[in-house]
Amino acid sequence: MPFTLLPVLMVLLTVAQSDTTYPYKRFPTVPPISLLQADSSLLTKAQLKKGPVLLMFFSPSCDHCQHQVADMLKRIADFKNTQLVLATYQPFEEMVEFISTYELTKYPNIKVGRDQKFVLPPFYHIQSLPYLAAYNKKATWSIPGRAMCP
């Protein structure tokens, strides 16, 4: 009798394991973003140009996130062919202040928006900030991000 249950248990374990796979592993392209930008327009995946994309999920009040953006701006020339998409779930006003503080509107390859539908944290299983996800020129996931701030 115990041996007849073994195949059933194997199937159940396989199904349970497949259910826990994170979406970014099943769908290795830029997720279906819809970010509310400071000018109240939406930035969607369809609006991204073909080419490398670096997506950063951040909080405007996170020290690590602030340092990450400051470091990226110091080396902005290294990102001239990369679209930088910064997304936050924090209040719209905080995002606008962050954009102003770092003068992000000066950089045409940087887009900042609010993830109003909270799509990105469960998609990437984000547990700390900043979270970086890099996509190559074919817009497929290339390297996992490393988070710093709990």
C-alpha cells in the first residue's frame, strides 16, 4: 500500500514545486509594467525602446536606494545605451520629490514611475531594496538584481 502512494506524492511534489516558481523565472522578459510618471502619463512595457533595460525598484526614503541612484548618475555615460526604469510603490509626492532632488528629468534614458498596481514586488519576489533587474538588448532577463536594504 505505501508504494502505491509514492507516485501520487511525486506528482503532488512536482506540482507544488512548479507553483512556487517566481514569475520572472517563467517569463524572462520585461514584466508588463504600467508606471504612473510625474507628468501623470503611464509608462508601459510597449513604450520601452529596443535595447538594454535596467529596472530598479526603490523607495525614495531608502538610503541605499539614494546612494544607488547617486552612483549611477556619476557613471551615467556608462548607461548611455541603456534605459533606466525606476519604479516605486511609495506615495506619488515622494517620487516627485526624489525626481527633483536628483534632477532625473535631465536624463532622457531615465524613466521614473509609481507601480500603482504593485506588480513588480510579487513578480520578482522583492524582499529588500534597491532591487535591480537587468535585461539585455533582446529584453530578456540577463542578471538577477542584488538587494541591499531590508
